Amino acid sequence: MSENSPSMPIARSVDALRTAVRDWRRQGFTVSFVPTMGALHEGHLTLVREAGQRADKVVASVFVNPTQFAAHEDLGTYPRREAEDAALLAGAGCDLLFAPTVGEMYPDGFVTSVAVGGPSQGLETDFRPHFFGGVAVVVAKLLNQVQADVAVFGEKDYQQLMVVRRMARDLDIPTAIVGAPTMRDGHGLALSSRNAYLSEPELDVARCLNGVLAEAAIKAADRRPLAAVERDAYSDLLKAGFERVDYVAVRQADNLAPFPNGVVEAPARILAAAWVGKTRLIDNLAV
Amino acid sequence: MSENSPSMPIARSVDALRTAVRDWRRQGFTVSFVPTMGALHEGHLTLVREAGQRADKVVASVFVNPTQFAAHEDLGTYPRREAEDAALLAGAGCDLLFAPTVGEMYPDGFVTSVAVGGPSQGLETDFRPHFFGGVAVVVAKLLNQVQADVAVFGEKDYQQLMVVRRMARDLDIPTAIVGAPTMRDGHGLALSSRNAYLSEPELDVARCLNGVLAEAAIKAADRRPLAAVERDAYSDLLKAGFERVDYVAVRQADNLAPFPNGVVEAPARILAAAWVGKTRLIDNLAV
């Protein structure tokens, strides 16, 4: 399908999705997959283009997964604009949009949960304890529904990427999990659907997050004590105008475990979550 | 491969298994799968023959899954006899034996768990709370490893069959889950690898289980109050020589929920677990 196809099909059911993928398989095509919650921005489209480099056909899903939102979170107001998303996907080379209803994904009688220990411990889980349970189930389902050769996830949600990779490996889901670099605006702000919630003054604050992390990453790489690095970054974020910082932490890059000696001794990642007004932002960088 | 092939291959790794299955797929063959814990008897071989009816190629696995045994249970003494099992499988028409090590199934860093509510509640779970967690993970893994069109499970482990079916549906694992009827000896005793633990006098007791359940099933089908039906069956089992009865219960056949009005009002199943000496037996019948 061409880059600007106006006729990208939309599958609403798992059956329709599988029929399309089976057809491609019969013709010998490989398949890649990009799961999203819609409200697409250039970051998502980069994932779609990356997926297009890795397989003959690209499936993207748009599904705002209720099980990864807590009751007080923004499930109801999370931006939904399917027609716009579909046009963006088609333009980025997506061959099929899978956009199931909640009822198709979680029919009556649904009772199964998936828990991933290890990389899901701490960080996001300390503040959104329900989150990775919801992610693990919906991603397990989506991967099994699409049965792609490869699935592409953004490094923007780095802990999620580690959790998904661990789950897919542990459950032997036969889809390779690939991470793609975070896209940023000209000021270093990681692209996120939730950036749409930010006012102009909030945007100015949000754009400081990446710089604070970059500075802390340099100190961490320099083997400075992580407790001090994290404390300084925490107070720098508050000074920059963030109202609350959920965490700033330097962890081992592969399993997100803390460094036992309090200094970086292996590939590392710095991760943070902080609030601007009513909007919670996350970001991370390689150390 | 012929019914009496002496050359059935054995795959020890997921890679070797997948290579074999991929080869068959390329040749256009369909694939069925029978998971076992080995110590095979005629019941297992019936599942293998059933699998052979449903696909061109049959994979069977032999893996004594440690995560479904509690510390005090019989993991260490569970019978292991691979050469004998392999010969029996080949004779029943199995085309490939998958016999992984514990390290292949649960490598270092393994941290994922799968929980199935609904049909896993009560019955076995009241007495083996760890059991279905272990079953759900290993079956999810095996199904994803083999990627068969259909997998055949024995109705002997009826609650397990319902849990596996629910999990496969909830996680969209693309393998159809099929149940096959329980095989029994001439006295009605359900075939089980654990029957090998029974002495002759214990065997006489064990052979009463099916009769007690059959009689209770008739009463239940007659819409007698289930509390009385279950109580009578319970005491009949003790009279027959069982030392302890974990449960005798009549449940809805599809989701194993109790009947809200205490009488059978829909397709039903009677299920029991009881002890003869140190051996725990389970059985069940359609009502």
C-alpha cells in the first residue's frame, strides 16, 4: 500500500484483523505491529515508519485501554480522534488499522490477568499501581491477535518497553519486541498525547524536564553517588516549576533494578515522572 | 509419520520445536498439540489419537511443571520415564515430542504470572491455591511455543480444561482448546498417572469414586437440592473407604459457578477430590 493511500482498511474485530493478516501470510509477506492509544503525533508516526522498515506490512492499533487507567485518571478525557489518526497512519505507511471496541477486547466473562514482576516494580508502579497489569494484559492480547513478526514500542515509555519485552519473553509470545527512540520537539520535550493538555506557561515548564535529566545523566555517568544525583535533579525540577515530582531515578538499563552500590556500574537509564498543573509527564534518557 | 515410527524426533529447546513446526507449516500441514506431564497411560494416548484426527501433525509435550506443585506435594516423586513415554507417543501417532528442561522453560529472570479468575475459583483452588497459577503460565507458554491450530486436554482435569479455555480466549491465544472424554478402567476408575501410587486395597476404594459421582449426578439431574446431594455423596465416599474428601460439588458446566438456587437449572458437572491413603484422586461427570 502506498505512503498516501486514502483507502487504508480498518478492522473492528479480531476476526477481521486475523483474516487480513492471514491473507498477507499466504502471500509470503512479513508483518509488523505498532500498538497505540490514538491521539497520534509524530512520535507514533516514527514508530510506524520504523515498523515499515522491518516488515512488508504494517498493522497499527488504536485502543484506549480502560484497564490501564485508575478511576481518578483521564480515561474519560483522553483525546479520541479516529478519522485524523487513520489519515496520519495511512500517510506514514500503515496498511491496516485495528480499532476494536472495548466489548471486543473485554467481552463478558473476561477474568484473566497478567503480572510481570522485575521491571514493573517501583517507578511508575509506585504511583500507578494498576498500570502495568492493564498494559500487560492488553499487550498480550494485541500481540496474540495480530501475530506480527515484530512489534515496535516507543522508548518514551521505557519502563513499559522493559515490561512488555519481559512478558513477551516469559510467555514465549512469538513476536520480537523492538524499542524506537523518543521523538522530541525543538526544545527537547518528549512528544506525548498528553502534551495537548498543557497551557503555554505549562509548556515552558515541561520543556525543562529533558534538560534536567540530561544534566543528571552526565553526573551519573561520571559515577557520582546516585542518591545525590537524584536529589539534585528532584530539586531542579521543582525549581523549574514542576509542582510535584513522582520520581527521578537512575536504574540498570535492562531490568530497571537499582544499582546495589549506589553508583552506575553498568548500562543505565535515568527516568522521571513529574506534574505540571494537572498533567503528569514522564521522560527518560540513556546514561 | 506412521503409527509405529521408531524415529519420532525429540525437541529439547523452543527453537528446535519452532523450527520443526515452521517446516510443517511451509509444507501446508496443520498442527495439533497435547501437553502432558509424562508417565503416560491410555488416557493420554487417547488425547494423542484425538489430536491426530484434528490435524496433519501432532506435537506432544512432556514437562513436569514445578510451578504447579506446592512444596509439600509430589514434584520429587512424580513418575518420570521419558523413553517409555516416547515409545508410547510414537505408537499413538505423535510426530514430535517436546521435552524441555526446567531451565529452558523458566530461565533466570523469569517473573511473569497469569491468573484466571472465574472457573479457577473454588474446588481445586480451595485445596491447591498455587495450582492454577502454575497451570496458566505453563500452558500459556506451551501454546505460544507450539503455535498449534488445536490443543487437546483431558476432561479428567475438568476444572483445568475450563481454566485453560478461559485463559486462551481471554488472551486471544490463537489455538482452539478441545476437551476429550475421560478414559476409565473396567471398574470406572478414571485413568491417572497417580493411580500408580495405589496399593491393591486402595485401588478397591478408588474404584468407588466414579459410582458415587454417577449416583449423585442422577439425583442432581432430578433437580434434588444440591446441598443434600453433595452431603450424601460426601458421606458415601467416606463409607466407601476414602480417608478424606476435599470436595464434592455440582456446578454449572461452562464456568463452574454454583447454581444460585441450589438446584440444577442448566448444563451441570459434578466434581470431586478425595484421598485414598497418601494419594489424592479427582474425577468428574456430566450431570
